[in-house]
Amino acid sequence: MATSFRLCFLEMSRPGSIAIKSAAATTTRASFRGRGEPSEKRGGIDMQDHSSGARRRSLRVGTAVAALSIGALCVPIASRAAPAPPTRNEPQVLQDIIVTAERRSSDVQKTAASVTVQSGEDLLARGKFTLRSILETVPGVSGGESEGVTNEPTGNDSPSAGITIRGVSSNGGLAGQTLSGVPATALYVDGVYSGIGGNFDVDRVEVLRGPQGTLYGRSATAGLVAIHTRNPDLGRFGVEGAVEAGSYDLLHVSGAINVPLVEDQLGLRVAANHYERDGVDVGKGFGASRVNEAKAKLLIQPGDRLTLLVGGAFQDKRLYNGGVSGNLVEPAKVEYQDYSVGSANTKFRQLWAEARLDIGDAQLTYLPAYRTWKQDAEVFVVGPGGGTLKQIVSTPHDEFITHELRLSSGEDSQIHWQTGLFYYYNDIRSSNRNAWEASNGSLFEANIRRKTRDVGIFAEATIPVASALRLTAGIRYDKTAVATQEVYTSNLNVFCNTPLGGLSGCAVAPANSASAGLPESPSSITVAGQAGRRTFKNVTYKVRAEYDLTPTSLLYGSISTAFLPGDVQVGTGAGNVPTAFPYESEKLTAFEVGSKNRFFGRRLQVNVGLFHYSYAGYQASVQLDLSNPASAVLFNVPLRMTGAEIETLFQVTSADRIGLNFSHIESKFHDLPAGFAEAVAQRELWGFAPTTGTVFFDHEFRLDAGASLNLHAEAIARSSYDVLYTSPALAAQGGLAYLRQKPNLLANFNATWTSGDGRFSLTGYVRNLTNKRIKTYVNLQSVTPLQATATQSDPRTVGAVFTAKL
């Protein structure tokens, strides 16, 4: 049966969504799975409209190509009465996407920054439901949601702490700390800083690479990940669901219901998610997890000028750890041995709202949020000398309050400007006790309370100085106040009756001795009052020029700054004596030039970026004694980084598209502070591949009755890199070989069938086709004798996803 489609043009809606409006042209079916709904803009928040005579279709996803591209294809829209479609080889142009990561609506190809957008429906169809898998094909980005302050999952109140952008990663606290530091990447979910609910019912994901210190402040030195989930539809009742099953007893069920309570004025959307999977090397052990979460959004539209969105969410998660220890017996060979299984229970609760008021030539936005987090964890890890450590972590109170007030220009303003205030408050109480499992002999114990307040004031404007030339200037002032109260107790006899007993001048015994660390010899330090208070004041700025070389080619250059505040924490110093360690802010100045282009009638897209970073003091967490997990300190090390990124997308025919991305980063520490050279052998950043390349290919088969079959293949090649740092002494003994991850290739494939009406789809996928596992973490304690543990990435996994929309 012949089916026709319409060419699409952008209809801008609220920040956080895009709408694509149907026009009187025809095109063949694109390979995107998203099916739009009638939409119109009301009060700045995207809603749906079924009024007669206006058949609009809205695509709520950012419609990016396979997690790679910045361009997009138009989503096809079926028509009941239409002429025959054009020939199947007719090319389809790349369509525009509206992004809001710079806190105003703009075409991504006209946004003078390195931005990648991904569709929530494409991610779901490809089995990419974790932050790590979502980000794996974004150029210059690796890692994902952090699940602990150690390698074994213990839970984390700052999920973005595990993300690395352009080689810049977040550091954990000092040894013995259960408090996460300020993350280098800012994660926003529906406008809420470090919000929850961003891994289900997703509209789109926007990733900005490079510092975003002007608009996002103290936690965006590496960049920004902004996740937008679906809002209520005021004009349509609907039910959506997805079921996924796969390797290692994976079961993933999610669904949403949308209810228009009062037509055009009041709507409710409720979404829920359940996820469970076992570990790949042991059933209920490292890598296994169980998650239950849900969120509800109420959209209130009392008139044309005011829109109010109110939301609530929760997440209950159980993470398993231990079960097996991966021992490096050769640089690239891991053997597993059984040991105890632990677990961590975490609970998030969140309330938030977003109010938008149209006041004529400007818009006022207010976004308050309240979030709490609790955890109880028992973690088992391999400790010094091969003995098993038991880590008991408890966070009975962790409270976050944020307020953001913004005043911005209207969409039709010649000068785009915004200014605002941001307030952040965190109050956390936590405890952490490390002991030898066999004897319960203590290593250390920390009882901590920390209060953090941050106030930021920012302003930014983009001014057209000529028909093709625009200048942007922004500035932000932040004041961060940290107050820490902590009692830290270290056992001076921690190595007694262990294989390392000689280090403390006491008896040597086999690993897991019943008298390990005994008799205890406690030494304590208390930090409180003025000794635990620090205030950090920082001014960041951005200056940018952008020039339209042609209507489809943009050239831009920028200078921007960002920072992470410092702190004061307590750790284990020389001789296992507790010591207070204050450290300063991390400050970054970034230079970037780039170009965004479309050629051959908007069928080929080529985006290029070059950048140079100069860190006044990069915060690096380093263990002074690699055999003692309680000896980490934070260094502020000057660092230079230079890199290049290329993103390309080519729509070959209406049924075929190809994408190719590339990134390369050089890094170099210089002017090393005292003690750093003695603790770290490397002079470049570790933990990421300096060179990555990604290629993907899509082909779509048109089937009877308007159905389609989309085949998608992608491959990610990474260069060799050091997984972690090591000491000069261990490097001289050949330790770098154990830390080195060789070049590797990750290949994924999926096939998606979509019904002609777009209501049903079925996807089968294979991830890690080659079944090659890479090292994701290495703990090298000694070379002679060899004492090294490691964790590995997942082997080959398969799965299937079924989705339905009613």
C-alpha cells in the first residue's frame, strides 16, 4: 500500500523540547523510530493540540543520528490520502534540531559550541538505558553514572562524577571519605542539578563539551549533560510501554501514562521503570543491580502567559559488589577468585517545579528543587597484601536544596540575553569504617558532617554586530562556603599480622589472618570550627565571536573559564597518622575555535572543533602509598590540554546514512607541586583513550503496509591508554604494562522493526560483537610479588526490546 510523507520544518517550542511542523511536501520514510503527536507552543512549555484544521506533528526527541551526529532527519508522517511516494533513491536532507543547553532555544547548527544530541526513542530501541551506554558514542566523552567513591559500588549522591569529557574527570574525596567531590561535569535532568529520573521516559539528551562556567557555574569545567524527559500532553490520553530482556538475566520494564485532566489547561504524566541484571562474572555480585523508580509531572496552563510544571520522583536501588576478585596474573590476563558478596541500598527522593511567566518582551523562569539521598552499604574489596577488607558506609542524611531564577529575552528579540541567580545548599552526614574482614581489626573510621552553600549570579548576552557576525559575552560570580566537622581515627597497627606487617615493625602473617590489624592502636584527629571552614570566591567569563560564512556554514571562536571549589578533608598521612588536607580551587581557561557546515544541499554535515585548555591547578586524587587505600591526597597540578574533534554525517539516500566521528587529545602536567613527581610516574592524564574514532551505518527497508526495518551498525575504536596512575618505583619494575589498556574496538548492531502506524516496534541488538573485554579499573599494589586486581567491561551481550504506544 502506497504511503506518503511530508517534509518537515522546525516549529520552536519551550526550552527543553522541539517541534517539527508538517509542510506541503512529500518525502520517503526516514529511519528514525519516533512518531510525533500534534503540538503547539503554549506559554513556553511544549504541549499537544487536537484542534480541527491544525494537524501538527511534534517530535519530542532531539532526533540525533545514532548517538553520533548533530544533524537529524525528519520523522516521517503517514497520510491517509496522498499520492505515491517519490523514488526510493531520492536523498533526504538533514533537518534542524532546536537545543536548549545554553538555556535558550537555538538551532544546533547555529549554536557556537560543541554539542551532540541523542533521541530518547533511538536510545531505548538500541538497548542504551544507562548513562555510560548513552554517552559511549559521543566524541570526546566516556564513562557514565558514578556508583561509588571506590571502584566497588557503594552508591553516589552525584551521578555525574563518573563522566569524563575531553579527558577531564571528577575526583573522589580523600582516602577514608565517603563524600563525593564537586563533579567536573554538570548533569541536569529537567533543569534540576544532579536530578534523578533521567534514564527512562527520555525525550532527548544534549551533551556540551567544554567548560560551561558562565551559565552552570562551579560544576561544569568539563562540560554539561542535559537530559530532558517527556512532559504531560494537554490534548491526548496515551499509554506507552517498553519491555527489554537480555543477557545475564536482564529484565527492564518501563512505562508511562498521560492523562489530560482539563483540556488545554491541566495534564498529568506518570512514568515508572524497573531494571534488574546479574553480574557477568558472578551472579549476585559485582555488576548486579536492582532498580525501581518512578516520577510524576503535573502541567498547569491557566492562560497564555503562565505555565507551571510540578514534579516528584523517587529511586530505590540495590547494588551488589564483591563475589569475585579479578586478579591480574599477566598485563592482559585476569583470573577470578571467589570472595564475599556485599551490597548497597540507596534511596533518592525529589520534588521540583518550573514556573514560566511571559512578561512581554522577556520571560521569567523560577526552578526550585528539593532532593534527599540515603545509603547503607557493606562493601568487600581486596586490600593490602591480598587480605579482604570490609567497608561499612552509612549516609543517614543527605539533603539538597536548589533555587534558580532567570530573566531572559523573548524568542523574537534581536539581542538574546539572560541573567539570573542560583542557590545551592547541601547538608550531609556520613560515616565510613574500613576493617579487615577476618579479624574486624580497623584500618580507619571517619564520621563526617559537611554543609555547603553556593550563591551564583550570572549574565550573558549575544549581540548581532553585523548581518552575519554576532558577539557573546558572559560573566558569573560564585561564592562557595564549606563547613566540615569530622572525627577521623586511624589504626597505627593496621598492617600488624598481615603480609605487610614488616612495614609497621610488627608480626607478619598470611592474608586474612584472624588477628590482622590487632591489637588496634587508634590515633584520632578532629576538624571543626574555623579549621573546617573554607570560602571560595570565583569569577568566570566567556567571550565568543561567531560568523556565518554562508547560510549553512558557521565559524566561531571563544575564550571561557570555569572552576571547581576547594575543600578541607582529613585522610591518612605519613605513618598512618590522621592529617587534615586543605586544597585550593581548580581553575581552567579554555580556548576553542570551530566550524559547523552543511554541504551538497544539506545532505552532508561536517563539524570541526579545536581546543586548548590551561589549568592553573587540576585537582588530582592520588594514593601516596599504593598498598594503603587510606593514603590518598589531592594535588593541584598545572595541566595543559590540546585537542581536536570532527563529527560528520552523510545522508547517502533516503534509506542510507553514514556517520564518522573522531577526537584526539594531548595532555601534559607541568610545574609539578611538591610530592607529585614522587607519587605519580605519568606526566599525562590517565583513565581515557586519547584518540577515538566512531563510524556507524544505517539502512532502512520499507515493508508492506508502511512498516519498516532499520539496520544499525556502529564501531568505536580507541587508542591505548593508562587506566590509572602508578608510582615511579612500580613503573621502574614494569608496572606500567599492567596499567596499560591496549587499543580496542567495540562493535554494536541492532535491527528494529516498526509498524506502519508507528505504535509498535521490536528491536534485537548485540553489544560488543567481538566479545573483547577491556580493563576498566586496575589496583596495582606491587609487582614483586605481583599484587594487582582489575575489573573488566562487559563481554558480548544480546537483548530484545518491545515498545508499544496506545
